Amino acid sequence: MFLKCQLTFTQISINLARLTIILLINTLHRVEAKNNLDINVKKYFNYSVLTTNIKIINDTKNSAENKLRNTIFTQIPANLLPTPNPSSPELIHPFQIPASIPEENITVNSITPNEQNNNPVLKKKTLELLILNSLTNSANKYPWIINPTDNFTFSPAKFHPLQGENYTDFIVNSARDEPIVNRFTFAHFPSQHQFYWLLSGNRIVLETQGLQSGILYQGQSTEIETRQSLLLTQKLWGMQAISSIPQSFQELAGETNNNQFSIQSIGAEVINPPGTPTPQVIINSDNNNFLIPSIPLMLNLGTASTYNSQGGGSLFKFLDTDNTPLILQSFPTSNLQPLLEAGNLTTGTVIPQETLEKIGFNWGNPLTGEKTKFQPQITSLPGIKIAQVNKFDNYELLNLAINPFLSDNQRNLYYLNSLYWVPLGERITNLGVSNKQDNYHWQRFYFSRPHNRTLLQYDPIKIQATYTNVFSNPGFSLSFSIQELKIDELQTANTTLGMLMGGIFELIKPPQLEQSLQEAKKEFLQQDNFANLNTKATPEQIRNLNQSLNKILLLSNRISGLEQVSGTFTFPSKIRLNNSNIFQIRTGNHQRAIQFINGNRTWRQNSQTFISQTDFSNNSFGPLTFIGVPVPLEQTSIRSRNRSLAAQVTLTNSNGKKFVQNWSSADMTQIPINIRSFGLAFDNIELSRIGEIITQLQVFNGYLSLPTLEFLWTGSSGNWNYSMNSGVWFNLDGDSAFNIQNNNLGLSEPTVGIYANGGLSYINNHTKFDADGKIQAITSHIPALRFSLNSAANLQNPAYLNLSYFFSYQNRNLNYSLAPALILIENQGNLIPVGFFQGKLLLSTGLEFNTFLELSDDFFYTLEGIQRINQNWSLGAYVQNFRDVNRGIKNRIHDLSYGLLIKHNSSNGTFWQSRFGISGDNFEVRLEGGWRF
């Protein structure tokens, strides 16, 4: 089993960044150029977030050192370089693919056909050991030819069937806001299901089978809720002005003396039918000669006075219409009487919604900009009106104007229908803001059954071989969040579909491959020996053919746009020393970096409407004051009534002198005279309500794994290496992912997309030998070009062009390499340049220095130094000017990070390396290890 663990991931992007240039240059390693958009839509780039709006995300399946080892184009025989002295730095050929962990002291003895001939009959167990031995030797030298896995679960260089059947990787993080388990994969390849056989006709057949599963980090969901509490205040202004219209009349004058009189009284009454006026009643008596001017008979005295129950208290109903006060109403009236349903109109009184609707009041919406509306019922219009019932069109206002005998309840009720109410400007007060943020992570669980079948046949005459391969890896996947106990059905369907497509390749059975495999298994059951190779090619030439094929397969997997391979069919391909190429059809899942954002804002009213302020004039408005004054009827235009009264009183003094006074109803009437002639009211009532603007923002930063069909062509010609692939992927729903149901603010994703990747490199190696023919130094020059195009290019998945150059020099005392690179990122028609430089120096003392520089809008650097203490332990330190933050799409934050580096190797296959340091204000640890058994 191979066990690999990592603790904290703050270093992962550093390692990736530190080694990416070599990866790009040496192997045209598949570069996923993606960026991260945070909430404020700031874009970043390059493995972790760089301020150049670009991010190169490298393969996360291996450690940085393993990535470097696994990105070689060619391989030289393991015994080509002599074993270095412990005091000398190890010569690492830039094109050699060593194991993914430091070589254990394990000797795998090669069993050749000649050795088999010395053992005529092999027992079954011995034959099984021979198969595993041959398969292990081949996997050590040519891991991409044997490659039993999906280019995802574990590195082919780890495959070692003699040492174990199980391979496990996991990454554990201690960084804040990061999932504890970033990655966990497990693969089981039982030894009895691994097969290797050499048939007659120079045919080698390989078959590997196993089971794979894993849990992988897919991204982070962030749910942000902001509540902004607002106080809405709407002031209503009420106004009214009333005044009396004065009437014209003649002043009356007269004078009498108060003496002692005798009194004689006579009365008369004439009543006609209604509508028939009565004449003046004249009383004839013997006292007519002594008449003084008539004194009018005052009927219903006070009917023209306000403060009289027969006057204002009766709304002047006893006055003639022509003699009733005229009132000027200056404004219309609005009916707010339903407000009294809430009780007293004092500060704090709650007004129900039903009451507001009755008065025509509707609150607005601060979110949409909708204004508060107030349209009360208009109950009367302004004008000059007679102060009597049925003559004045607002009964309530009439009472307030002339009736002083109203109760408080009546006055309050009438008052709310006596003013003209209009809305003043609405006022919005911010009461405060509260924020809530929840983060949770998404993982992907998968399970698959890899089955790899290979036929490699060497030509008996020509120096060439024919390679045929079928790889199937059907399975299923499940996207879930442990924290939220949720399953994302859409992404589960997407990734499962991509994996199920690999089942088709299980049905592909090329005749020659299938026939050779059945023949080999039959010979195994018969316990036959391996056949001999019968070809004119020398062992060195065969080794070169194998290396050429291994290099092409490596390049194919690195350039491929598939994150996880579910199926591959390699058409029979010719492998030659100077000119080789293969053509493949692949299925699997293509990874796209996304940032989906769904945002919505709602307005919610948290309280009922209440009165926050009042200013009423209900106790001071009205009444208008009139006093009744008698006026001779003949001096008016008032018609007499159908009832007339008369009376005569004779006063006789002691001297016999008489004083006679006549009263007659037809003689006099009453005219109301203004005392208080006007009334004004300018009032206000303030209504308030508390509400919230709720802003909800859901964000997902991470990756989608989408079902893909890919066509790939890779080859080499001399020192040139090239690769081209094109694929089509599709998404069951391009507008939804994980917690995002509607991506209305993030970068949009289509449901179907096409991509194309390509790479070209030239390898120029110069090996210097000493007099004994041993390698003395190796110098390498590798210029390379890489491009990536896709129909759905955006800031997270941009099209780009990568130009790089790799130089390395190695001898027994010194090993150093330099790797500058320039990446041009296409962004909306503009090219964004990003420069990189990576260097490495290894001395014979075991001291190693590594540096990585990046120049874009910002400047980032990483410096590392580590010293080998003994064969098993190394100790060092690192410093960098940024901190990695993983939100599904890696990014960087400017912050000083530093700490210790510790590496450990053991002879039993255990390997681990760790970082202990300070990143920003946090202490973080990363532990990456391996254990194979």
C-alpha cells in the first residue's frame, strides 16, 4: 500500500508554483489556467490567485516533487548512471522518471527468457512471481506503458505489484476555513488480477485490474446574509380654513324710560296652511292712539346664536335658509376616521394594515424604489356653503364649525373628516446592519473498476513496434457536503455520466489484442514458459522503443484535457526510434473552474405601522361664533312664514297716560352676527414602520467535473515532441451547481463546450563522458510551446499561450537548473503577460536551494533551503511573501509566511515531508507522506 498524507495546504500552491515552470517546459504538462472571482469580482490567476487575473492550477494528485519527477519526456536506463557516492549529489537526468518516492532499497531481479529456459517447468507460484516481477520491472522503467489507473487516483510510478496491492493517498489540512480531509483515495490491485506474458511473435500482453475509490475536495459554498434595518416614516399633513361670510343689515336704535306702568296685554295668532304666508296681525284697541314704535316679537330667541341649543347646537335649523350663516370652506376634506379603530391617536399606537387600507395608505418598497402611496377618500370640496344640514355637504365639518356642544369623542371623530390630508416626503432612517456568513465544503466520492489491456508487438525485421491498448474504468460518483448533509444530484449525475461512459470500452475487443490475451492466459494455465523475442532489434534498440512509447504516453496524459479518465482506446500505432505517434479516443471528466453566484434582495416588514408623532388642533379648531340680532322683517328679503303672531301691551301710569307696545312675528327676524369669524388648522400625523432589506448571496468557488469525449494525437520526430487533442464536454445544467440554483451574478457556463490543447517542444541533450565511458555531466536545453483554447473561455478558464525554456546542468558535485517562462493570457481580446522564473541548486554536501519568482501586477517569491542530515532525514526552512487560500480556486493573499521543512525517507517504503510555519497570523502545518505495502 502507498500512503500519502498532507497536513495544511498552505504550501501546496507554493510547491505547484515553484515547480510549474519545469512542468510546463519539460513535459508540456496539462496546465489548467483558471482564476478566482471573490465577492467583489476581483480576478486572480496562476495556480493560486495572482493579481494578474490568471491562475494555473496544476495536477493535485501528486506532491510538487513527485510532479517534477513525473513530468519527463524520456527515460534512460536505470543502470546508465553509476550509483553516486553519498557525499555527491545524485545525478537526476531531466528526462528520467524515477519512482514517486525515493527509491527503496529493493532489488527486483529481472527474469529473462534465457533464465526461463533454465527452468523447464515453473510451478504456479513461481510463475505468478515471475509475472509480478516482470510487471514490476516494466512499471519501474516504463510506468506510462503499464499505467493501471485513471491518471487521477495515484501516479503510475507508484505501481509496484511485488510490494503491495493497495495504494492510498490522503491530504489533511489544519488551515482555517479548509476541509479537514482535502483528498483521500484508495486503490486495490490484487496480485492475482495482474498479468504479464511474452508470447511468440514478439508479442507482450499486459492486463491489470483493480478497484478504485476516493473522496476529493470539490469546492466551497459561501452563504452570506445581510440584514439592513430601516425605519420608514411618512408624515401626513392636514389643513383646513373656514370663515363666515357677514350679512348686510341696518342698525336699529331706540330709547325708552323706565317708569311705573300698568300693564294690559292682548295676543293674537293667525295660522295658514303650509305654504300660505300670513299677513301682518294688527290689534285694534282703544289704545291705538298711544302707540309707540313696535317692538318685534322675538320668537325662538337664540336661534341665530352659536352657543344656544336652538342655534349652533341645532345647526341653525330654526333659521330661514336666507338668514342662515354662510361659511367659506377653503380646502377639501379627507376621511381619516378609520384610524380611530386603533384607539387613541397617540404616539406608539399601532395601526392595523386593514385600517391603513381603508384610508388609502400603502407603504412603498425601499428596495424597488416604489414610493409610499396615500389616496384617502375625498368627502367634500371647498366652497361657500350654508351652515345647515343638507345645505353643507360635510356633516362633520359643519358640526365642528358651528356646534359647541360636541363631546370629545364626537369632536375627535368629526375632526378626522374635516381636514384635507396630504403626504409629505417619506423619510428613511438606517437603524443598523447585521451580517451572517456560513461556509461549507463539497466533496466528491467516486468508485470505479479500472481494467487495462495492452498488446505490444515488436517487428521481427524492422526496428519498430505496434502498440494497442484498451482501458476501461467505469464507475459512479457522488457529490456531497458532510457539513450540511446534502447531496448534489446534478453534479452527481454529471460526474457519474462521465465515468459510466468508460463502460463502453469494456465492450471494445480488438481481435489481435483479445486473441493474444486469451492465448497468453491459456499458456499461463498450462504453466508454459515465456516465449523468446525473435527480432533483429538489439536490446538497446528495444529499450529505446519502449522509452519512446513511454514518453509519448506520458505526454498524452499530461496534455489531455481530462481530469479523470474513464476509458481509452489506442488504435494500433507504430512506434519507431525517430518517428512515432499514437491516436486515442478517450472518455472521462473534464474539469472546469467556476465561480457561481446567486444573489437576491428582498424587503420584509418586521413591524406593524405605528404612530410616531402627532400634532392635532382638534380642541382648538372651531366653532365659529355667531350671536343673533333682531332685524325688522320689512328690511329683509325674507318671506314671512305661514304663521303669524301678535301681542299688545298697554302700560298706564298713575296720571292715566298710556304707553302701548305691539309685538308681531311678522315684524322682526334674527340675523347671526360674527363674533369668531374664522378657524385654521395645520396638523400632522407621522406614521412609521420598521423593515429589513435582506440581501442573500450564495457563492460557490470550485470545480465541475463534466462528461467528455476526447480525441488525442501525440507523437515524436527526432528531438521534437508534439501533442494535439480536442474534446467536447457537456453539462446537464449550465446554470446550476451545488448550492447555486440560478447563477445570475457569476460567470455563465454553457451546457456544451469544445476545447483544444496542443504542445510542442524540442529536446537537446548533451552528455559528457570521462575516459572510462562513465557519465561525467549532462546538459539539457528544452524550449517549449503550449497553447489551450476553448469555446467557453472566461477569466477562470482562459485561452492561453505558454512559451518556456528549461536549462539544466548536472555533474557529480553540482546540479542546477534554470527555467524562465512567459504565459500570455487572452482576456476579452487582450493579452495579459505573466512572467515566471524557477531555479534549483543542489550541492554535493546535500544542501539544496529552490527559488520561485513571479512577475505580474504583483511580485511573488518563494525561497527554500534544505540540508540532508543523513540518509533518512533532511531539515530546512522556507520563506515567501504570500499566503495561500483555497476556495476551490486557489488564490493568494499578500502575507509573510515562513517556517521549517522536514523530510523523512525510510528503507521500508515510508516517506513523508512536512511544513511547520506561520502564515499570516495563523500557525499551519502540512504533512505529506507515503506508505506502500
